[in-house]
Amino acid sequence: MGYTKKTLQELDLIDNFLSNAIASNQEINEQFYQLLLSVLLGKKLKKIRVLSQQIIPAAKPELRGIRMDVEITEYDEGSITNVYDLEPHIKDQLHLPRHNRYYQAKIDGRHVKRGLKDFSIIPNLYVITITNYDLFGKDYMMYTVRNKCEEVPELDYDDGLQFIYFYTKGQKGGSQAIKNMLTYIQNSVSKNAVDDATRMIDSYVKKVKNLPEVEAGYMTLGDWIDGIKEEMAEDIRREVREEVTKEVREEVTKEVTERTIKAFVEMSQEYHDTKESAINKIQAKFPECAERSEELVEKYWKD
């Protein structure tokens, strides 16, 4: 099918795999995302915790859960004050405003416990989207969206929610520091590390790219899986008639996913990955199979 992909060294920060690899690295993830967000948001963060590929399951089997690419939680004196959902998108296939509306609802839902009466304790939420295409077509490097009152625009409507869309090639708005960082996110090479912040970010990127476990992981996750899924889907489609029922299409989709997971588990073993790691990666890449992830790994893991 002529499927190609970038090498690990060619990945940019806007690529999900590299962003998640940094978020998963306990040695540097906090320093990295404190620096990145301090530039993009123009404020210094306090103590943070960084998690990658966080799954919030659906309330019912027929509904959709979400997978947060990178979640940064900020604390002040032990209490959560701010939550940052960082999502890079390189394909213009989603209606991102409504997509992010759903993500916001699922994320906020985790902080509302039964019997809560003081809703002011819900932490602020920043849903941050980074794209290499201009979602709104106005050539701004950032679009900050807050709820407001139309009748009284100057009214301070403090619901603690912000949607921020960064366009890596935008020319308007923002600052030179933000522009430098977005340029580096779009094309993460040393020549684009032009100030103290991007040079430090570049040093973190180089370190992560040269880790053996990241190289091994890249062979089993990210674009490789997407390519395998596409190849397997095409193979299976050849086995069925062009005119098929909805039920048959659903069965084809299930079989594609099952075969892909089987190949993924086998490749994980080949690269000496652990069962626990394989389970976590299946939950991240295949949210619809999250509840069966342990069963699937056991099924295809060769002892």
C-alpha cells in the first residue's frame, strides 16, 4: 500500500508519539511541560503532575469515552487549582470546537463528587489544542475562547474555562516567544531553537529521542499501528462483497481491531516490552477495547 512514516529522529513535537513519550518520562516531564506552558500561556506554573494517554471511560457501553493526550494538573498547597488538557492535532478531520466541548465535559465530570455543594472548588480547565492548520482562517498564532455575556460583554463571567487554539504557522497576535515555541513545535530541529526556552526544550527532545525504550516503543505504537490497521482493513475488505450490510461492516471493523492488537502484542514481545506496558498502550490506542485489554494481551502473549 506504500505506507510510509517518519523515523523517530524526524518526529516533531506536534506528533502525538513524541509528545506522549516526553509526558511519560518521569525524569523530565514536569520541567518540560512547566517550561512549555509558561511560554504558551505567559504564566509560571506551580507544582504540577504530568500524565499521558489518560482515559476517561464512557458512562455506558454505547457511549464514547475520551483519551487525553497529555494532562497536566497544577497544585497549590496540595489542592488542584488548574487542569491543562494538551492535544496536538495534525489532521483537519474533527469539528474541534464541539470535540473540545465534549472533552471539557468529561474532564470536569471527574472533579464533581456526589453531594458537592460548593462548585467554586472545581479547578480551572484549559483545553489547549495545537494544530498545523488554521482552524479559524484568521492567521492568528493563538485563539483564546472564553464564555461571556452577549448583552454585557464587559461582564466578568468566571466559569474557570478556557479553550486555547494554537496555530503553529500563525503570524498575528501572541508574542515573539510564543512564535518561536510554535515554530519549534511544528519543526523540532535545533536550528529552530532560537531562544533560551526553545533551546532547553530542544535538549529535552534530543534526550527522549535517544532513549532505547522510546525507540523500541516507536516500533510498536503511533503511526506503525495506524499503518497496520489500514493494511489489515484492506485485506479483510477483499474477503467480503462490496455490497455488505451494516452488520457485516461492524464485524469487519471488529476483526481489523482484533488482528491489529494481536500484531501489536506480538511486536511488544519482540521488543521485550512488559505485559503491563502492552495493556496500557492498548488502552490508550484502542479506547473501545480498554475493558478487554488485559484479556487480549493474555490471549496473544506467547509464554
